[in-house]
Amino acid sequence: MKLLRKIITLLLVLTIGFWLGASGLLNGTRAGSWMNTAVDYFPTRMELQQLRSSFDTFPLIQDTSFTQDQEGQKSKNNTILESNTHADVDYDVVEQTILTLVNELREEQNLNTLASNDMLKAAAIIRAVETEESFDHIRPDGSGPFTVFEEEGISYPYKVVGENLGMATYYMNEEEMAELLFNGWVESEGHYENMIKPEYEEIGVGVHYDGEFLYATQIFGTPLY
């Protein structure tokens, strides 16, 4: 019954979408997306000085010499990872399948494969949960996506980071849903480019399920050190 309801909901959404597109009612408007992508490069010293002249704050690199101790970070980070569960969905299967597919794609392009990083994964989990409230690279509190690295327990000094967002009605098994989301990213130019960006070395994948929709976040990164 639950599966039938999800299929009917998906068909209704597709039908209404095609009707709106054909009717021209959306002309001149900005449609939402079931996927989103963002990239952030850490600025040069000159760029940072320019940014400081126009912004009050900027997500600076966190120096572990003045952040909380490493054991405290590790403990809070593990809490985030361990609490990320759902009775109806095996998040680990979805996350691992997405990671495998991304690395297979990069291997096809003769690129380095990405190592899974727990800090990036914890950040991706936070962002996946947040996208239930706001499916956007603007976080629910109005800040940019990479302020997630300022959350307690999350520390990832970086050279470059990027984020891909995805969501879909949950109506197949975990592996098939992971492939559905991954294929959607592949078919979108911006998301595809994010997944094959040579500069990246690591990745974190986070998943969240609200009982109807499955949300997935990829956060790519290259550490500063």
C-alpha cells in the first residue's frame, strides 16, 4: 500500500509538471530542482582581503590550535554518524553505492578515486537532514552551505569543497535509489562536473529519509594539509 501511494504521488507530480510546462504558465518564472550543486574554493590572500571589505564574516579555515580538542571533535562526529539511521532504509547501502558509482565514474575518466572522509560524511549528513526543510544550498538559517564546517564537532580545513544535492520519492530498494540519484547527477552538467573535478581527493555522502522522500548529499573536498 505504501509503495502504491508513492507511485501514485510520483505520477501525479510528473503529470502536473508536464501540464505546467506545456501550458506556459511557468514562463518567466524560476522552477525548482530536484538536484542542486555548489562549489567553493578557498580564497587567496588578496581575494580574502577583498571579501572582508564587503562581508562581515567569511568561513575561514579552522586552525585546530584554537578549536576544540581532537577527542571532543571525534566524539561528536561519531555521534552524528551513529545516529544517522532509519528503520525502513539502510543508509549505509545507499551511501556506499553512491560512493562506488562516483569512483567508477572517475576511473572511467582516468581520475583519482575519492577516499571516504568521516568529517565530510558528518557534514553531508547534516546537510541531507537540512534539505528536508530547505532543498537549497542556502541552509535553513540563511547561511551558505559550507558554514556546516563551523558546526560543533565538524572541522575540515580545505583547499576546495563542493556540494551536490539530490532527492527522489523512495519507491525502490536502496541500491536502485542510489543509482537513480547518481544517474540524475550524471545527466546534469553541473553535478556531473562536480563529480569528476580533478581537484577533489575526498568525499562524504549523507542520506536522510522523511518517510516519503530520500535526500542525498555529496560533499567533495581536498584538505588543506
